[in-house]
Amino acid sequence: MPENPTGFLPSAPLNGSGVGESSSGGSSRRSLGCATLIGGQTLSGLIEWVTGEPDHALLSRVGERIPNGDDGEWRPEEAHTLRIHSTFRDGDRTAVVYACSSKQRPTDLRDVMLTTPKPSSADRRAFGRIIATQIRSLHVHFQIIHPMLRTESFAFFSPSPSSSNAAEPLDLSRPYILDWGYRVSSSSSGLPTTVDMFQHPGYRASALVTPQWFNQAWALMMILTEIADWRPIEGGPFRDEAALREATLQRGQLVTDESWKNSSTAAIFRYGFAFLDHKPEVLAQYSHWQIKRFYDRLCQLLAPTETDPPQ
């Protein structure tokens, strides 16, 4: 990555409340801005704030492996991100700077669900498959585990209001995965802290503190429940373990019940959550091919069905 910016001039957060307002504690943590680089060069970019120091080795792997659109091609079977230009510190915060034109306006998936009319059941299923395919690609193509995948980690773009094609809608077929600056947070005891329902329940009681494939898969399943309902999960972060367990249990019971949406939707969540219903120490031993087959089957279940009742 290029040298760090020397002076950064962030613009006002987008969409009033900010881009990427997060259930995991973020607030107005993404915005478009300009960076003045060493030598006087000015860069327009997307600024993403995180607490603490990111994993720079992970940022390098992401930059090296994951397509960022610089070649002008979009391969729908692959994960995509924005090019990571640089990072810089501001007190106890770090900004990850992604290359992004000032003519683009990013909107995260949570915002999409809050501001876009609910699509048909078939369209929601197709969209869920797009999202699942991105996470499958992280594992199958790039061998990368996202440090803290959340609904807000997916960004979509529309033209700036001042551009000539400002009336064009968001392209929901092209999600970009962001939030690469996060680290798995730990408590003073060295165990993972309780955050929200997007973290595998057993992980919090385990001795594992590095990113794990099953956390990424569990978060994906939770995101898919939101897409199926076209409504973000409310509540959290939780500080009480019992309350978190109860909320997670209720969510699982809801989405695996055929009366919630339909039988094919229930089958998706029964499969996904059953596959992940093991102790972290067991899941951590799964082979690359076992995990690949999990994603393959999940994407197969998300394929269009001949009769998809409206819900």
C-alpha cells in the first residue's frame, strides 16, 4: 500500500445518519473524503474508521488476492472489494482508506434494507445467493476469513447526486465487501467478548481468538435471515450472555419454522444452522473441502425454485 496520508479532510457522513451505522458499535464510520499524500498528491477515497490497529498482514492479502474492479471486469462468482489505498492513525482510531471516486455514493446492506421496498420472495432469494456466493468465494478462491463480517460489511454504489446519471439505482448485483480493518476483540481474560448474534455462539466460550471460518459462515447465515425478512436484526450488542443466548435461540427457531416464510426458506436455515451446530474445537478441524461443500450446498438451496410463494 502507498505511504500514509499526511492530513485527511473527511467530508460529512453520507445519508444523514452516516454510512455503515453498525449494530456492533460503529456510528458514522464511513464517509467520502480527500487525503493529501506525501508529495502533495490528493486522493479521493472512502474512509472507514475502526478502533485500534488493523491486521496489516490481512490488509495486504486482501489487496493482493481479491478483485477490486481496477481491471474493469466483474466476475459474479468471485468476491470483490475496493482497492485499499492506505491506513493512518488518529488517536486510538485507525482509518482504512479505500480508493473510491467522489462520483460514487456507497450504501451498506443494512441501509438498503431500511430504504428499499421489500422485493419479492424470489428476488430476495436470488439476492441472498449473490451474497452467499461472495462469502463462498472468500473461502474457495482466496482463502481469506473476514475478521468481523456484518450486514454493514457489504457496500453498494450509486452515482453521486451531482453526476449526470444520478437517477440510476443501486446495483444490488455487485456487492463490495469492506470492514477489513476490524480485529477479533478480546476481553481482559483473553476470551472473545460478547458482541451480537452474528458471532458463533460457541466461539465466545472457546479459547480461539483468531478469525475462524465458522464465525464467517455463522454471520452469513444471520445476514441471510435478514435478507429473507428484508429487515435488519434489531437489538444488541448484548453484554449479558444469557440474553444473547435467548435471542439467538429465538432467531433460530423463527427462521427454521415453515410458517415464518415457506418450506424452501426454512430448509435453507435448517441446513445452515445444523451444519454449524458443533463446538468450535470441532468446527475448527474441518477441512477446506468440507467447508467448500457447505457453501456449495447453501448456494444450491438458494437457487430459484419453480414455485416460490410470495412472502
